Amino acid sequence: MVFDFSVAMTWILFLAMFPIAFFWLRRTWRILVRRDFSEVALKGGEPPPDPEKWAPYAMAINGVAGVALVVAIAGVVLQGMPYDVWSAIAGSTIWCKFFADFALSRHAHNFGARKGARKT
């Protein structure tokens, strides 16, 4: 095996899945068990006015994404899952999770309602 750029990127992706899965599953744990809604649907670092309403959605997004990465990790380590399969699972999961979090935060914050907007 020749060590080149693609091998380095493969290892970076594989090793990055461990802390990513940990943080997403930890966030799920915090929402489900500890009832900590401080990281739910953040927009500009601020939670929405009613984070408890959006907590089940954030928990589901983080839980499904974390479990998907754990399955990909286990597939590589225990079954020797092919590169094309696990990298597709990891990449799709990461991107879908980012898009879902973005959509949830915008929806929870009323699609960018301005603070000084006129009320009629």
C-alpha cells in the first residue's frame, strides 16, 4: 500500500467518525435523560424561545446520525465493510445531519423573523 493523499483522507474520515459519533450521541443523551435543552436548534449561538418544543426533533436527528456512524464504524472494524460503502454512509450521514440541524434551527426561530419587525 502506497501512502498518498487519498489514503490520508480515508484515515482522517474514519478517525473523525469516532468523536463525531460521540458528540452526537452525547447530545442525544443530554436531551433525553438530563433534559438539557441548551444546544437545541441553535441559531447564532442562541436557543429558540421554546427549546423544549424542538427537543424531540433535535434528539432524533442527533440519535439517528450518531447510530448511523456507529454502525459504519462497527461495519469497518468487525466486518471489513468496503470503503465505498462506509464512506458513503459516513458522508451522507454527516451532510444530512448538518442540513437537518440547519433546517430545524431556522424553523424553530420562525424562519429568520427580525427583532425590529413591524407588527400590524
